[in-house]
Amino acid sequence: MVFFGKLLIAVGTLLLVHAGYYSVQCTLLRFLFPTLSSCISYRRFDAVNSIQPDESYVKLTETADAQMPPFEVVVELVAAFLVSLVGVLLTSGEILPIRSNDALHSRSLATVISSPDFHVFNHRGKALHKRVMS
């Protein structure tokens, strides 16, 4: 399952990169050829959707000439997010219970308290001790 999850994460990342590339390509084509109705979209429905920006988006960005990304890019972004999400969920480890008593029940108090992450060996105590003593 872990290998399949990592594979899904890689596929989701590739889809995300491709959606970004396709969006940049469409923006450049619209800039270079303003007479094009859409970015290489052969269906009339997609051509109409990619020309007309959403009114709420125009109000939010306060730009009248804003172009929404093509419908294919939005679908590809949603698919990339979902595929990556499934991959991350498949590669995640065992989920621990919310109550810490259940997870820490088998461990002794000495092992719980003595966490080596919080041990500090180099601190100002040495320098302050020398300064106070002199």
C-alpha cells in the first residue's frame, strides 16, 4: 500500500505540474494571438467558458480583463488534488487514538518523561556560574 500511495503522490504531482504548464501555455497563446477564442479548445462549450470570466472572480480581483483558467485546467487541478490526497492517506502511518492514556498505557513513566529531544547540554549555566563565582 505504501508503494501504491507514493505512486499516487507522484502521479498527482505530475498532474499538478502539467496543469500549471497548460495554464501558462494558454495564457501565452491568448497574449500572442488575442483573436483566438480559446486556448486550443475544440469544443464550443469550453471556448465559451474560457472567454467569459466569472463575475464574482472579477469583483474579487477588481480587474475587468481577468481570464479564468480553461475548464480543462480546473478539472486537472481537482483531479491532481484528489489523487495526491489519496496517495498521502495511503502512505500515512498508523493513526494513534486521541486519548493519550491508550497509547502510553504500555510505557513506563521513566520512558515517557525522559525524552532526549529536550535535553540541553550547551547552555549559559557554565558561563553564569563562572561569572557569579568570580
